[in-house]
Amino acid sequence: MVSTPKPTWQVPSKQRSRARLLRRNLTDAERIIWNAVRAHRMAGASFRRQTPIGPHIVDFVCHDANLVIEVDGGQHFEPEHIRRDSRRDAFLSSKGYRVLRFNNHDVMTNRQGVLETIAAAIAHTPSPPLPRTQGREQTESASLSVPRSAHGARP
């Protein structure tokens, strides 16, 4: 997986403190996901938990795959939470992230299916485009890296 620079935002101290508190108090469903994705355990991807992105704190994020995972409790099925989650997803999407949402019940009763969905999302992450070459100098340096055949001539 190609490493992309992690986005940087100025995180207010209140939001940083809230993220730390959330990291210390994971729900059972969040703990299941964290144990599966931590320390590059899932497809070699690097995840962070309870991470601020803009004004939001997301449950899990893999910056390299531009993937956010949200694990929702029952309150997320209430109309106001549905609207709030929709706005939050739109914000994250505008920053280039894909959002996977699972409810606690699914994580607890269909752990394997949830983990397979996450693994598939990581596997289907498009590679970043190659940098465009410009000018003669870059073209010449690129041609120097062409492998030579066994007789020393270029193919």
C-alpha cells in the first residue's frame, strides 16, 4: 500500500481531549474492530482510532486508504442522528474519505462479515496517480532507469 501524507488540521485542545477520552472508553463493538485492524493486522493497513478529522472525531481512519469506519449505537437510528450522520458523511466525502458504517449489533453478531467488508474496502482502494513528468530533464532521468538486457544493451 502506498503511503500518502496524513492530513493535518489544527485540532482544538477540547476536541483533542475528547478524542483521548473516547480512546480510553471504547464500546465492545469498537474494541472488536480495533483489535482486528490495529498494528497493521488488516491487509497491512495503518488505522488510527478516535481521530479528529475537521470538526468531527471518527471511530477509525486509515489515511492511506482514505477510509473511515464508524461503529454506531442505537441512537444513530433516530431522525436527528441520521441527519447529523448524513452531514458528517458528506463532510468526510468532501475530504476524499469513504465511510463504512456498521451498527453495534452487526459487529457483535456478524463479526466475520463486518471484517470482510472492511478488508474488501481496503483492497479496492485506488492507487494514487503517478506524478506527471514535465520537461526534458525528467524524461532523460526516467530513461536511465530502464533495465539493460544481459548483453548490456537497452531493450
